[in-house]
Amino acid sequence: MLALTDADLEAGLGISNSMHRRKLRLAIEDYRQAESGHGLSKAAELDHHWVAQAWLSEVGLPQYSQFFHTHLVDGRLLSTLTRTDLDKHLHVSKKAHQGSLLLGIQLLHMLNFNKEVLQARRADCEIQNTDPLVWSCQRIIKWLREIDLKEFAENLQSSGVHGAVMVLDPSFNTDTMATALGIPGNKHMVRQHLSEEMKALLSSARLSIEQEVEPLGTPPTLSRQSSLRRSTIGRHDDQLSIRKLTAKPPVSFSLKNHRDNGRDNGRDNGRDSGSVSSGSLLRDGSATEPELQSPHRQLSTSDISNM
């Protein structure tokens, strides 16, 4: 198993799904690294059921659960996903939803894919409005009800807005949230109230983010020295190079030019997100290859679109 290449998996074992091949190769590499005394990664503990059911619901995008199930996306595979993977293989075509998922993966990287740490931090802030970085979409909805915005809170369902989006994207502001919630522009008092509450919630979390992003470790990657390098990866769009597999996911989220929520009912659970504008997004909306080296970087300006 340790000597199998990508070509072996496809031609010899008949594994035609490129995502399945990558998943198996990452598992093999995890065991290879475990043999050297490092032990299996924490990402190995996150099976595809947890990713497709629990994690997608927590980041506010449960509508993609079936696609993640089909491709058996577990913790190891999740750690390698790129914007291209999300679009081509997992049917996440909306740029804002891609950004939301990548920011969710960013948070997992920051926590070394340790589910117990994530759950413990969420439990600690379930009652008190602290540590918004780890908040799920449902926790944000609860907070919105607490600050007397119950009328708009449910509009956040299936939006992809979660704690990592609010904290890690410095351009996520009151207008972004207000548009996601469907608060009309002429409700100035409501928007002012939201602005004050968001400032109180996010200011300290954003100030401490430099400490939060210190890496605690990484899930398994495909070593350049391993036999996997001899595989035929990289020639086609559905086959990633070793370099891409070992990189961290990009982190960007934005929605722009939001329209009346009512007219979008029935379209993708009532939401149609716009394009993400990040450092890797061209003005015409076409994305370049994202920079994947740093676990934390400045994110571009964002607003809301047809959610």
C-alpha cells in the first residue's frame, strides 16, 4: 500500500474518482508518518459522516451534504480542498460559499483538526458571548435573537456565515451582516444597533487573532520524498500536484450586490451568493491560483450578493 501510486489506484484498483484516490493516498501517507513515531493525525479522527452532517451544518451550508457524502470527504481530504475542488467536484459554485467553507477549513487548521478542542471551546461560549471565532452558524442565530433581532435571525440559515467568517475576514462588517439578514437599508436604527453589538462582539477577537493563528500542527500531507511523487498527478484538472496537496487552503469570503431576499426564494434554498473578492480574484471575477502558504493573511474588501 505504501508504494502505490495514483496510476496504480486508478488502473490497478479501478478507483476512477480522483477525490477517492486522493483520500486513500492521504490515508496511506498518514500511516507512513505514523510509522516514524508521530502517530496518526487528528484529521484522521474526522470521518466523512461528521464532515457531511455535523461540520457542514455548523458552517451554515448543509445543502452540500450529499455531495460531500458522495466523495467521502473526511478530515484528511477536507484539509486539502481548494476552490477548484469545491467548484468542480463538490458542486459549490457560489464564490461566497466557497469562501465560507475555506474559512471553516482555516479554523480547523488553526486547531490542528482537533474536534475535542473545537467542541470544548464552543461549549465554553454557549452561554456567554465570547470566543466568536469558533461560533457555528446556529450560535450566531442564537446571538441575534438575544440582541433583539429575532425578526431577521432565521435569514442566516444556509448562508455560510459562521464565526470564522466574522473574525478572520476583516472586511466582514455591519453592512455585510445586515444584508445577509435582509435588513432593509432604510432601517437605520436597526442597523446602528447591529453595528454596536457586532463591534462589542468582534473587536477583542480580531485583536487577538495573531495569537489564534499560530499553527498547532498539520494534518497529513503527501511527502515529496514518498513514492507518491512518482504518480501521474498534475496533468489534468481533476488531479492535483503534490505541491497543492501539501498547501493550506485559501481564506476569503465575500458576497456582493445583494438583492431583495424575497425574489430569490426557491433558488438554492433561497440564496444566491455573489463572487468572492480576494487577493486572488481578478476584477472580471475570474480567480487566479490562490496563495496557499500562510495560515493567515489579509483578506480583501467584501460585501453581499443575492444571498
